[in-house]
Amino acid sequence: MVQMRKDDHEAIRAVLAGDKEAYSALVVRHSRTLFRVAFRITGNEADADEVVQDAFVRGYRKLEGFESRSDFGTWIYRIAVRCALDKVSGRRPDGVSRVAEENDPEQNEMQVADMAAGPDRLLLSGEIAALQQSAMHCLTPTERAAFVLRHMEDRSTEEIGAALGMQPNAAKQAVFRAVQKLRRRLAPLRVNA
Amino acid sequence: MMHLSQEDLVGLAYGEGAPAADHHLSGCAECARSVAEMKSDLAELKPLDAPIRDENYGERVWEAIEGTLPRYQAPRWKWLGSRLVWGLGYAAVCAVLVAGAFYAGRVWEHGRKPPVTASTSTPQPRQPIVVVVLSDHLDRSERLLVELKHVDAHNSEMFPPLRDEARTLLAANRVCRKDAEQAGDPALEGALDHLDHLLGQLANQPGGLNTAAIAHLQDEMNADGLLFEVRVLRSRVHDQKSGRKPTNGGTA
């Protein structure tokens, strides 16, 4: 880890000194981590690929502002999270006319109805995954990103706040709202199971 | 008994419970059960498995973005640093040349000194030699003072010739002043003293000559009436040279 960080910093110094190709080492080293989190937030392979590229381009342009005391992996990861959030925030859901289910005044984002099949029509083995996927779509982009970072990426509240550009308390609230919504969505499945 | 909030339960389920919530949990079976249920529910939510990306994925990402990235310029301070080194080197060479020229000038002036000082041992031929040297010195000094009086203080190109001439005259002026002192001519000695002061400032102005320094010297020269003083002396010395009797008392 320490060696990787040292290598990253050497590559950054080389890039800033005019050696553009040195950035490729950073791209190769961190691409797969970025793809994983990008996919989990966007839920879409093509979008995740785009997010990875956007994140590295954005990171390159901001490289002069990178503080040498920081960890490049953490820094570019946060940029990727923001890119993924931008991607899902700008995406129109499915092109299907949806009915408002509930409003989230804090986020000022409209919730949409879940059009997925009911749990009784799903086989139990695939039910959980399918319903979870469906339930994830009812989260706001911020809640989805916060939940992914907390539940799937095992990030602390402070890290989530830093990645999403919000106070830790707001990040905690976002995780809480996401968990509440998901539990409500998955409650029928638990009863049927 | 106040139970834990849903938010606290979520925090505890993820291992980020506040100390107070942890403490409450140890004494509240209901909340402990709620946390256990919460953990169980969360355990059902499986992480999304991202599609596998092979070892060459990073290289493909690099190929995709490489063309869009501009190359960073090498830090500007390096360029400035090299320019600074060259500049300092150039300034040092100039300083050495100026100092060398000044030293050579002084040595040369001292080299010219023996004919003047040699005359002290032979009083009869000394007087004409001293008068000729002094006359020449006062002529040049007057020209310099006239130039200084009329020089455009904002035209810095004019300053170096003034400075160089002042340096040359400064050495000669000291010889003449010493001679006047030995000859017991207080009027001439006083005038050459004033001249020495001004030449010294003109020749060795700290930080070099600039508009403010020239303006200051012009004011000083006018206030002292130095140019007038030099003209009177020159006239007197010319009279001596031509063998006429001076119009006022005291001669070199």
C-alpha cells in the first residue's frame, strides 16, 4: 500500500513535469476499483465504463490541485463517485411515464413508482436479487450512492460525506433513508419467504 | 424508557453507533432485538457484483482518454530559475568589469600623480603644471555640472555617461584638493570639497543612478551654487594660466 502510494506520487510528479504518459500507470492501477464502484452506483455496465473514463480525465485536469499528502487512490475514487452520481442524476428513468409515490423534501427529488413484478411472481432464488435491484431504483441518486458506499463499499460516514460533498450527518441521513426505503420494499418478500 | 431511534439502529447495524447508543443497547432487550433484525435485513441486501474487467482494462481506458489529455508544461519556476541564474551571472560579470574599470582608473590617476607631487620638491616648475592640471580639471567639471543641470531626469540612458565621467573626475579632484590644501588655498579647497561630495554621489550612488537620485543631485547642486563656484575658480585659474593678475584674492 505504501509502495503503491509512493509509485502514485512519483507518477503524478512526472505527469506535472510534462510526462503525460506517466498517467497511464495510475489509470492501469486504479481502473478496476473505479469500475466496480461506478457500476454499483449506476447499475449499468456502459455507464460505468464512461464514468471511469470521465473520472480519470477529470482527475488529470485537477492534478495540479492534488495534495501530495493525500492518497491518489482515495482521491480518484471520490471523483469517480461524483461522476457516477452525475451520471445517474442526469439519467431519465426508463422513458416510462411514472407516478409519484412519495416526495423527499430534503433532497427535493421526486420518488417514482416501482414497475417491477410483484414478489409472488418471482422464484425465491432470484427474487431477492431482482427485488433488490428494483428497490434500488426507488432511491434518489444521492441515497443510492450513499447506500452503495456504506453497504457495498464499506465506507465510513465521513468518507461517504467527503465523496458526496456533504457533511457526515447528511451522509448518515442519506444512508438511513435508503435503508428505510429498501426495508419497506423488501418487507413483502420476507413475509412470503 | 426512551428507545433508540431508527437512525441509531442503522448506525449500530453498521458498527457506527454512538457511545450512548451502545450503552443503551446493553440494557435494552427490545432495542437489541431491533438491531439484530436490522442486521438480518441488511444482510439480505447483497452487494451488486460488477462484471469482471480483465487485466488489460486499465490500458483500454488509457487508450480511450489519452488523446483528450493536454500535456502539462514543466513548472514555470524552473524556467524562471534558469533565467535568474543567467541574470545574476550577467550582473556579477558587469559588477566585476565596473569594479575593475574603477580600480584601473584609480591606479591610472595615481600613476599620473608623481608629476604633480614631484613638483613639491621643485617649487619653481610646479606652479605651471598644477595650474594646467587644475584648469583642465575645472573645465571638465564645469561641463559635467552643466550636463547634470540640464539632463532629463527621466531619461535613464543619459545616466551612465554622467556616472563614468564623475568617476574619472573624482580621482583627479582628490589630487587637486590635496594640492590646494598643501598650497593653503581655502577658497579652492572648499570648492573642490563641494565638488568632491557631488562627484562622489554621482559616481557611487547606492543602487545606481535613477530619476530620483538625479533630481536630488540637481537640487543639491543648485542650492550650493556649485556651478557658479566652479566657473569663478576656472576663470581665476585661466587668468593665472595666462599670467594675468586674479581679480580676487587667493590662488592655487
